[in-house]
Amino acid sequence: MSKKRDLSPDAKIRFGEHLAYGISGGVATNAVNLFIGGFLLIFYTEIMHVNPGVAASVIGVSKILDGLSDLVAGRVIDKTHHKLGKARIWLLRMIPATIVCLFLMYLMPASLTGFAQILYMFVTYNLVSTVCYTLTFVAFSSLNGLMTMNQASRGLNGGINMVGNALAALIGNSTIITFVKLLSDNPEYSAYGDRAGWVKLLAIWMVLQRFHSW
């Protein structure tokens, strides 16, 4: 007979669950963060030709709202009562929403100028970062404490998650620009390819993110 699993609150979790939370979770969250963090300004300024000061201002103001939304997301998760638990249900809800909003951000119409362009960037960036990604990341972070009360298991989750984060950052930062150029319809459009290349690469990363999130 198979050994009965310990379901007590302080039970240690299985190593496969550590890997699922740590490596897969780290890669999945950073797959999104790469496209709303380090590379977004490149896309705005080099591909969409947005004024650098305007693009930086939109992101800077939005970061203030993003900080406040962490508190709201924590409150929402704390008040959640669902058969799938407080955190997992929000991961299942918000991961698809995050992907859709990411594509909206990278599909900004080239015809937009002036205030319309600023408004589009502000709305789509905040839908991704302030709303969807915040709820996803806070739910993911909360999951560590909800999985078990065992401190050794929680610590191992955090340690493996750092490895997943570093792995995603290393792969992304070292390959994204190269693959954007390879996937671009017009590689000579800029030093960073064209928008088609960015959208195609985003699709690939989001497939990987969706795979890892399960």
C-alpha cells in the first residue's frame, strides 16, 4: 500500500511541489515581468517611437498606483473564500487576464499620437501591472504560506523560487533581443527588430508561462 500523505497544517510538502512552486512559479512570474520591466521602454521608444520622457513618465506614475494596488490585492485575497483556496483561484483567474492585457499593451496602434497614445499606454500598462500582475504575484507569494506552516518547507520554496527567478532572468536577458530580430518581419526596422518580432516572441514566452503555471 502507498504511504498515506500527512495532511496536517505543519506537514512537509513533497519535493515535486517545491519544484512546481519554486522553479515553475519563478519562471512563470518572470516571463511576465520581463515584458513589463526591462524591455518595455525599448519597445515604446525604439519600436513605437514614443518620446522617452513621456514613456518613462507613464511608467513612473503607474508605479505609484502599482504600489498601492499591492495592499488592495492582499486584502482581496485575504477576504476570498473558495473551494480552490484563497490564492489558487486568483492565479487561475488572473494568469489568462494578464496574458490578454500584455498583448493589448504590445499591440498599441501605430496611428495613435499625442494624448491618445499616452492614454493607451497608461490604461494598458496599469491593466497589466497594477491590476492583473499584482493580483497574480500576490496570490503566488501568499501560496507559500498557505501550502504549509512548516518553516523548513516554506524556506525551501523560497530558495528554489530564487533559482527560478534567476534562471528566467538569465535566459530572457541574454536571448530576447536576439530572438526578436530573428522573428521580425523587417529585422532592419531598428536595432531591436520590429513590432511583429516582439509580438511573436511575447506569444512564445506566454505559452511557456502558461505551461509552467500549471
